[in-house]
Amino acid sequence: MKKIYVGNLPWSTDEAALRDLFSPLGEVLSADVISDRETGRSRGFGFIEMDDADADKAIAELNGREIDGRALRVNEARERPNRFGGGGGGRH
């Protein structure tokens, strides 16, 4: 299974629309549009999970495709480094 990053989404895109965009290319295991905690508005990106072969096909097919005048950025998601809040940094 691969996690796919989908950036530059139109603000109106919700999880159902994101799933609909990817489902013709294979089974969508999960679809998430990231929203701002304070306002609840979309932050303009999301994530899709698909089987590896379907994910590769979806990335090739949808990267750069225009939706509502916005060119999508679609690529394999990179793992975020762990973030342990609080300042300080590594010196003790």
C-alpha cells in the first residue's frame, strides 16, 4: 500500500470528491483532505492510500492534471519526521 500526497487542491474539494477523482484508477483505501484546525477550511492538500500498482498509475495519470484551474501535484507521500513540540533543541 502507498500513501499519495495530493497538493494544490481547489478549496472546494472534500474527501468524497478526492475519492471520486482517484477511484477510476483503482481501489481507494482511504482519502483525507487536510483542514485547518481553527477555521475548518481545506488547507489545499490531502492524502490517498491505494495499492502500490494503482498508486503508481494514479500518480502518473493525475500529476499536473488541472482541476478548477489548478494543476494538481500528485506524488508519493514522504513520512513526516517526528515532531516533539516544545522548544529547546538537543543541547543539555
